[in-house]
Amino acid sequence: MQYAYAERVQNMENSAIRELLKVAEQPHIISFAGGLPAPELFPLTELKESYQKVLGAGDPSVLQYGSTEGYLPLRAEISALMKEKGISSNPENILLTNGSQQGLDLIAKLFINPGDIVLLQNPSYLGAIQSFQSYQANFITIPTNSAGIDYTALELLIKVKRPKLFYLTPTFQNPTGSTLTVEERKTLLNIARQYHLLIIEDDPYSELCYDNTTVSPIRAFSDENEVIYLGTFSKTLAPGLRLGWIAAEKNIISKLTIAKQGTDLHTSTLLQRTTHYYLTHFKPAEHILSIRQVYKDRRDIMLKALEDHLTHQALWTEPRGGMFIWLTLPEVYDTLQLLPSALAGNVAYVPGANFYVNQKSSNSMRLNFSNPSPTQIEQGIKLLADIIKQSNK
């Protein structure tokens, strides 16, 4: 039977990363491919007790339908967490979502018409690209020069192209691990404000800071509601819970709530109550500190292994936080073509081309350091280095 799909389906593509993970999950492969937290750090005991306490209290409403906006006490806890980041956002300015990925989809549904333009970092988060593509958006990217962002070119680009949204991950970005300075954040905010351009600030990694220096979110510098902020518990609690949130001004939250009603009615009541119990009865801040230390150690091990094995063959970022290192090879290499050899050699990465919308880079790759063990990192980088050297013979 021939199906009459909507036109927008033509813009939907499988996530290259999700497809790659099906292969990389094989136990004999050392995978740097997924953006996965370390499962041994999930607070299983605390979450188990939280579920038991919530279910054991005898309140049947924990299994009932709930409000689309989300459980009010949990939104109040999130509001307090955001105030620690310098973001003033009341519970009524917060909508709970099934992960921040749903937040991206709801925002795209609310704002994007076919042909609208979204301004992105280049490279950028693949999941955001997919969400915007599914609503038939077009893309432009931030122009850069040897000094960094080319603000004059950026302003000209905005004047000419008139983008609808400006999507950013300013802190420990996926895929590069890079972080915008305070000056860059303020300048981009001022430009967006000048041209009435709505910023979507995706902030999943800011808690994973390894040098004790934090940079305030762009939303913290905004007092005119030109920033929609996305947060998540996926990196600090567990990604399988699928719990995130959107913080925005009330009119936008009202429209997003309607969009969510037509998508899934509301996020799991039991999950929201359990997460609230965990946040208020355990020590999530101490848990985050333990995550930071483990990931910092793994980042340092990967950087040392890269220095030992690829000093003369590649360049790479040295992120101050997050979960990724961005590695760039000489232009003669194509990391997409190299991937089958890497998989045959039992090591996986994500080719950099998957994160570009324009002017794709064929000689870069994203490496994840949060999920593999220290031993796997050392062995995997050595394997990868040998494969790279063999491919150039």
C-alpha cells in the first residue's frame, strides 16, 4: 500500500547517532559514540527508596492524570535550582517535559513554519537539528573568523536572512565541548534583542563543570523574556527517567502547554512525584559533585591518551566540563569513511559531519568520555590512533 505521508516527513531522517549506537552497544566494542552518562553513577538506591515512599504513602493520585504544566512542588524546586544559576523564574513560568528533547519539539511546533530559518552554532546538537528539520526549517550558522565569532557578519546575516529562532548550547556544547564567555553571551543577547530574535538556550551540561568556574546562563542576563531556557535531569540524575523542563515567560508557557496537551497530556505523575521526593529527601548536590569528579578524571585520562598517541596526527578541544571532546584530523581524512575500519577494530565514535547543517566537516569526530571506563578510554584511544595511522598508509 502506498501511504500519503505529510510533506514534512520528507525532512525526517534517522539519527545517525542512534543508528550507530545499535552497533556500538555490542560488548566487544569500546564506544566513544554515545552521549551517555556513566550508569554506575545512577543513584539506584535513592531512586528505589523514592519510588517506594511515593507509592507506599497510599495516595492513589500518584497514578492519576495530572496537570499538563506539571507537579507544582517539583516546579517550585526547579525554580529554586534555577535561582542558584541567577535565573529568576517562578513555578508558573516552568513547563515539565519528557526530557528536554520534547521541549525542543514543542518549541519547534510552536514557532516554526515551513521555510522559517533557525540560526545555529556550527557544528550543533543533532537532536535539535532533527527537531527543527521535522517542521521544515532552514538553517544558517554563526559566522566565525580567526578571532572567534564575527559579530559584524552575524548582524548582517540576521538582517538579510531574518531567522525566526536562535538555538544555542552555550555551556560545554554538544558536540565540541566549547563554552561561550560572559562577553560572548552578553553580545549575542544584545544582538538578538536588537533584532527581536528569540534565543533557545539548551543547558544540559552546565552542572558538569570540572574546574570550579561557572558561567551564568544567557537567560540570567536577560530581563526582557527574549530567552527560552531548556533544562534536564538526564545528565545529573538518569536519562531513562526522561524528565526536563522549559522556562519562559507566561504567554509562551501557556502556548507550549496547549501544544503538550495535544502531544501526551502530561509528563508521568509518578515520575514527577518521585523526582520531587528525591530532590527533597536526599542530597542531589553531593551526587552531582561525585559525578563531576568521575567525569573529570575520565576527561583527563582521555586527554592524556590523545597526547600520548595522536599528538602529531590531530588537534582536539580541552573542555572544562560536559561529556565530549572534539577531535580534528588533517583534511586528507574522512571520518565517515574511516568509521567502518574503526568498528572492525572494535572502537566507535561519531563522525563530525553529522553535526553540521552547512559546510560539513569530513575530518572531525566527537568522542564521549563520560560513559567508557578509564581502562576502556586508554585502550580505545590507542586502538583509534592505530586505525587512523593505518588508514593513511
